[in-house]
Amino acid sequence: MKDAVRLQQEDFSQDEEISALRASSKRMGGIATFIGCARDFSENRSVSKISFDVYGSMALAEMSKLRSEAIDRFVLLDARIVHRVGVVGAGDQIVFIATCAEHRAPALQACQWLIDELKQRVPIWKKEITPHGESWVTAHP
Amino acid sequence: MIKVLFFGPVAERAGTNEAQVVFKDGMRLHDLREQLQSMYPDAFEIVCFTAVNGEHALDTSLPLRDGGEVVFMSKFSGG
């Protein structure tokens, strides 16, 4: 089985990730997921690709910490976080987060908390590639 | 030596991904930052976070050690 926290160039399968999550326990009453995708526009410009730079060792360590914190804080049964690096095309998947708990509320709350915290704490930088040039993305709320 | 890494927009402004700085006894994080800031002023305009040996470092008086790794980073934009 693939690790619950990963950085990878290749695309991920939501079905495979959820299957892995479901295999971890039969006590779950709810699974929440978030998939971040590459928009084909930004600030009135078309975007053809997004390139990621990452401080790999720290990013993976921070993602693992986030997963552990989320499990403790929201009493999750399990959680998975996958973030792509390298170059992705417009419309492609970027990040996957799944959380499961005995009840839906903590699963949903933890999923939102994880993506919000990931954006604040994990050293990954996104560059938009447009027909007119490239530019690093300023963090959005 | 201290290995200094730059990523993303900071690396672009610095024109490099890595720098080696000679370690001096008693060197602290703010000493290293001052030294590098004078070499890469444009890059340091957008530096918001620092990591020492893979951990967020909030205390600028943190003592450094020979062979350590320090990263000066701009705001993250993953996800």
C-alpha cells in the first residue's frame, strides 16, 4: 500500500486513496475529501501549466505532522495527503486530502483544516505558466 | 560550512538555489541572514520564513552549527 503522506510527480487516483483509507478501519461513519485542481485562468490570464518547487524533506515532514495533528485534534480514524510536484497541466489534479471519522462532522472539519494548514505550513511554491510568460503565485486565503 | 537553500521565487530573485557560507564560532541565525541579505537584497525582500535543519525557525538568535542547513523562504503557495 502506498504511504498515507506523499509528494509525487505522477497523478493520483482518488479511488485508490479512498480504498486505502477504507481498509484502515470498519468503524468509519464518514469520509471527507478535497481535491485541489489547476485552474486554466488566473487574474484574467489563461494558464496552461503550473510548475511546483518544493523543499522536499521539510514538506514531507510537515505534511506528516499535519496528518498526525489532524488525527489527534479531530479524533480521526485515518487521513491521507498527496501533493503533486513538477509540472501539471491546466485542469489536472494537484492535491488530495481525505479524512475519515466515526461521524461526518469531524471528517469534514478536519479536511478543511488540513488544506488550510497545508497552504500555511508546507514549503511548496506554485508558478503559473501562461502564453505570455511565467509568474510565481502569491498565496491566496 | 553552512548550506543555504533557496526555493521558488526566492531562488529566482537570488539567481541561485544554493549558497555555502563559512561557519564561524558563535554564529547565530540573524548573523547569517544579515550576511546573505547584503548579497541577495532582492531575494530577501520577500523572505517570510526560515527553516533550520528542516524545522521552522522563529527565533533569529538561534545558534547555528557547522554543517547545518538553512532555508530562507517566501510565503508558500501549495495546494
